[in-house]
Amino acid sequence: MLKLSRRNWNNVLIFAVLILMFVLYGIPQRLQQKMATEHRLIPADAQLLMIGFAGRRLVKAGPQWQIQPSADNVDPAQLALAWQHSQLIPVEAVPMHSRVPVAQASVQLVGESSPVIWLLYPANVADNNDGNNQYLLQQAGDNQFYQLSRQQAGQLFMLD
């Protein structure tokens, strides 16, 4: 058995409690953060201010959302909710420099000076098996692509 003074045993006990606190609190929290990596259009803690499309804008006017110029077939509140809560599926896309976006959205967040630009591309048959019904989404300046169905792309980008 180790012969330690009362003071040394107190130090051992203090360090043991600190290590136990780190193990029980710190490690599971970090693992949860790493495992729960969500890919979203808008960060969960950010607040949406405006989304600019090719010919229209979705703007927050007080507590309500408005589309300018107005669109009869689109509910502004549903469009804002779709942008705020859509989760993205990352995919490995074949790098092609000749991709041309079919739509673009400029997302302005509260407190941010520059907008976030999202580009929508049609998926090529080489990227997936069902290329006609899929789209690829990319944040400008980022190499990561995300997969969207035709329905999601139509809802988010007001495609006809």
C-alpha cells in the first residue's frame, strides 16, 4: 500500500474527481457534437432575414413573410419554414467545372454583413442512378454538394 500523507491523499482525491467530471461530462458531449453533425441551409441558431431569387425576394416584414413581387402559388411562411428547417444530405459528386446552375438563392441572415449564396445544379447521370429527379445543391465557395429531390428543389427555389 502507498504511504501518503493526508495532504497528498487530498490531492489525489481532487484529481480523481476532476478526471471523473471530465469523463462523465466532457467526453459524451464532444461525441454527441461530432456524431450529430447536421447539414442545414441555415444554421440552427441563425435568424433568417431575406432570401433573394432570380426574379423574386422573400422578405420578413414584421412578424410576417412576403414575396416581392407577389406569387399566387407560393405560401411565403411555408417557404421560410422550408429554408429554416431543411436538412441536407451530403453526397460525393463527380467534380465538373462545366456545371451550370439552374437556380441561385442569396440568403441574408440577421447580424451577417454578407449573404450566403446557394447554387442549384441538375444532377448528372454519372453522379447518381436517378439523375432526372435529383438536384445537387452547393454553397458558393464550398466543394461539398448536397442532394435534393425534385420536390425539395421546387419548393426551396420556386421552380415551376
